[in-house]
Amino acid sequence: MNNQTHFGFKTVDESEKAGKVAEVFHSVAQKYDVMNDLMSGGLHRVWKHFTLTTSGVRAGDKVLDIAGGTGDLARGWAKRVGKSGEVWLTDINSSMLTVGRDRLLDEGLILPVSLADAEKLPFPDNYFNAVSVAFGLRNMTHKDVALKEMFRVLKPGGKLLVLEFSKVWKPLAPFYDFYSFKALPVMGKLVANDADSYQYLAESIRMHPDQETLKQMMLDAGFGRVDYHNMTGGVVALHKGIKF
Ligand SMILES: C[S@@+](CC[C@H](N)C(=O)[O-])C[C@H]1O[C@@H](n2cnc3c(N)ncnc32)[C@H](O)[C@@H]1O
């Protein structure tokens, strides 16, 4: 029997997961930004702002944004590193990447863009000062392989930033569950005409490793000084680790 993994609450062959994730993001790409603002009440901007401002990324740095989608973090990195730096916007999904690239171009930002699978990064060893992945790791089939790839492309001393949904503070869980499983799919249906993708979003969040498990996974991939910061009662956590 082939290896199994999960796609939301469903169990699927490992070979099927990337295709199913691709369907989700091809379907939502055009409405992704408006849905992000709507679903989070704009909070995703605060979570991303915190990631950027606490990153330690400086002028002249080389930064890789993995699963960068519509380009929010890449735009932020570009402002921080300035003309002497280098920022790559990458994603496995052509629809998401096209929306991201067009959006940045409309804002006058020309960044290198690459269609890239996080599990097989097309970059040399020891190249980047920082690697970021926001709300992307959850969707990857082999998270351990992806984390090792992120480690490989970082320079010694370089930093990984993983922004991801995580385990909420227990008293919040009933409200969060109600919102995720009742409201989100309805919003998805009304705005993006796609309830299933937003049902997957809610399910995939529940299946994602919690704060401590992800911390251990980063340690296993070779990162040192790994720590995390909860935001909005653990709805989201920012994990950081250093390649020594
Ligand atoms: C929820 S979106 C996040 C987009 C953006 N980072 C943000 O925070 O708004 C998740 C992204 O992960 C991408 N993704 C999923 N699996 C991937 C993989 N194996 N390698 C690279 N990107 C992947 C999807 O295509 C999608 O664009």
C-alpha cells in the first residue's frame, strides 16, 4: 500500500495530496486577497507585519519567500532589503503566483518570481539570509523534507520564519470551531463560490502540528535556537529558527 497522508480530515495517498492542494489554490487565487481580509477581519496584515518587523532582516539581505502566493511578505521584504538586497517570490501554484506577480508589478515592484516546490527548491546551498513561509507549510505533503530544504538554502547564521495557523488557547476553541466550520464555508461560497476550499482550510488547520510539535520538527531539520510567538490566542504562531 502507498504511504498515506491527510488532506484536511480525509486520508489520501501521499501522491494525491499536492494535486488536491493545487485544485484549492487554482480555485481561490482570484478571490484570495479579499477572502483573507474578510475571514481574518484584516488580522492577517497584523500577523504579517509582526513577522516582518521582528525578523531582523536588513538592507542588502537576500530573502526567499516560499509559498508566497499573492506576495504580501515578498513586498514587505523588498521594502526592508532595499535596492542592494534580493527577494524571491516563489510558490508551487501558477495561479497564485500570477496574481502575486501582477499585483507587485502594478505597485511598481519587479522581483524575481519562480514556480517552485518547497520540497525541491531550485536554489544553491547557503544562499539566503532569511527564508519565510506564511500559511504554506500546512499544505505541504512532506513537511520534514521542506524544512530541510529551507535549512539547506540558508546561509550559516540565516533565519527561518514560519508563520502558520496553530493550536488556539483552549477557552477560545468552541468559538473558533463554530466560526471555522459554520461561517467560513458559507463566506467561501458567497464570495468565492467555493465552500469546499474553505472547509479544507478549516480542516487543514486542525490537522497541522501544534506549536511544540512544529518546534521539534524545526529542531529535527537542523535549526537551532528555535522558538515561537503566539498571536491572537494561538490562532497563529510565528516560529523562528537559526541555521548555525
Ligand atoms: C494560504 S496560501 C499563503 C499565501 C501567502 N504566503 C500568504 O500568506 O498570503 C498557501 C500557499 O502555499 C502554496 N503551496 C502549497 N504547497 C506548496 C509547496 N509544496 N511548495 C510551495 N508552495 C506551496 C499554495 O500554492 C498557496 O499559494
